[in-house]
Amino acid sequence: MESNNNLPIGTATGTLLSIVPNILSEDIIKTIILAVVGATVSFTVSLLLKRISKFKK
């Protein structure tokens, strides 16, 4: 029995193409800014926890 991969690929492509026009450039900029803030906070907390763990030893 052969499987037909056209249906899942077509569904995924159709979904993607229907989402793309709804994405605004403002949303992309907001996402980039939030990613930078999140990465910075994560890095800072990691350094802080590393210093605290060295201090307790």
C-alpha cells in the first residue's frame, strides 16, 4: 500500500501561505526585541547564579 504525501504537504503549505500575509512587520520587530531582552535576562541570571554558587562553596 502506497502512502500519499501530497495531502499533508498541501495542507501545511496552504496553512503557511494563509498565515504569512497576516504577519505584520511590527510583530516581527516586537518578536526580535523580546528575544533580545529574553536572551539578555537569561544570560544575566545565569551569571548571577554561577557567582552565587561559587560564593556558597
